[in-house]
Amino acid sequence: MPDSRKKERNEKLTELFGKAFEFINEYSTWSGISRLANHILEKNHSIDCEEVIRLLDEETGLQTRRHSMTFYNPAL
């Protein structure tokens, strides 16, 4: 890997770790994750990305990025 790509990769990783720290350092984030986890455990089926986003947005006030994925209850 060229040095310029390594530098860019390291910069992106540093940015990602910084954003992750900001995310987990907020009480509302943990509250939202707990609410989401409880919701998933109470469901008898998978929930889609839009439902995850809605729950996190309601709890944290964050405008969660939209992705196309489905979250599954591993106990099923």
C-alpha cells in the first residue's frame, strides 16, 4: 500500500475512533441503545433499519444516517 493511502487510511481511522468516542460518551446514546436492545428482545421477528433509526432518533435526538439493513434477534 502506498504511503499516501496509508496516511489517508490512518486519518480516516482516527476520525472514525473520534466519532465513535463522541457517540458512546453521550448518556442519550446509551439510553437509546438500551431502548433499542429491549425492543429487539421483545420482538418475535427481525426489525428493519427504519425502525432502528426511528427508535434511536426518538431517544437520542440524533439524525441517524439511513442505511439499508435488517437487524435480527439472535435468540430466534
